[in-house]
Amino acid sequence: MRRQEFWAGIRATFPLLVGTTPFGLIFGALAVNSGLSASAAAAMSAFVFAGSSQFIAAKLFGSDASLWIIVLTTLVVNLRHSLYSATLAPHMKHLPQRWLVPLGFWLTDESFLVVDKRYRSDDRSPFKHWFFLGSATAMYANWQLWTWVGILAGQRLPNPASWGLDFALVVTFIGMLVPDLRSRPFAASALSAALTALLLAGLPNRLGLMVATLTGVATGMLVEKRLQPPKELR
């Protein structure tokens, strides 16, 4: 049963790997073209493992942004993971730390999408965390592989942003987002973040993206809280 859940997690995640593959490749190339060494770029993928934040950090590094701007920006961009964690926590609170720590590190947008759906399924399988493990390890291995391919390609082919491959990630995220827009908190979060990002697009150092992320998270949490019935009525 554990093995079946593990492989089911890999299979469920496989279509999403297609979208992240060119993103990993472009990150590796962009990182070395932004002034990071090959080992630093690879270490970022191995020990940070946060695609969009890595992208932003590499671009900010290349534009000589200050360290505090890089740290603060990537921190805010990754705040969405707090929502993912809060959603999955009730299903995983029984797990020991040896499970929670690595799964928390490996949590990504793509894995959250398939894992949350698995946890919300009707069956009472006690091994759904193995499904999570399968999805997470597939994402991690794929990201490391294509980061290295991008690093090697970027050392030979300049200007990776001109390759035009980043559209795949946009399409992937749209596919991930649309099904959840049926939920009022998700819809409110997405709409407020999108409007804020458009209004503040001209701010330097992607500060508009930081504000949009905070706005989206705050809006989603506020709407979800308002939709909850009073405690005495539960």
C-alpha cells in the first residue's frame, strides 16, 4: 500500500513536471548569467528549492540589489506556503518530525495541488503521506536535473530570457489556479493579488510583487474567516 501511494504520487505529478522543466532549465542558465557560480546556482536549487523565489533572487542578484531586498522579496513570495501548510496540517498532524521536516521542505505549488486533492478524497488510506513523498521527490529530482542542464547551457548560450520557454510555467500555473477559483477565498485572493500586481508593476526591485503577494494572502484569509460560521453554531 505504501509503494502504491508513492507511485501514485509520482504519476499524479508527472504532467506538472512538463511545465516546470523549462523553468528549471531557464533558472540554471539565468543564474550563471546573473553572476552566480555554477556551484552556487546548483546549491540554491538543492537547499532552497523554491522556483519562483530562486528566479527572483537570481535576477535581483544580477541587478546588484541589496541583500536585504533579496531576502525580503523571496520571503514574501514564499508566504503562500504558509497557506499550503495550514491547509495540509490537519491531515498530517499525526506524523512524526522525521516525516514533517522533509515534506515541509519539499512542499511546492505543484505538489500541494495534487496532495491536497488526495487528502480530500473519500477513502481512509493511512498512507497518503507516501503519496506526498512520491510527488515531492519527483518534483525535487526533476528540478535538480534541469537546473544542471540550464547551468551547462547557460555557460555556452547567453541571454536565456530570450529562449521564450518561460511560457510553460505560466500555462502550468494557470492550469493549477483555475480549478480552485470556484472557492471564494481562492478567487478573492487571486483577484486582489492580480489587481495589486498590475497597479504596482512600475515599482523597482519587484516590490509590487511583494505587496501583491501580501494582499492576496491577507484577502484570502479574511474572506475564509468571514465565511466560517460562529463557533457556537458549529
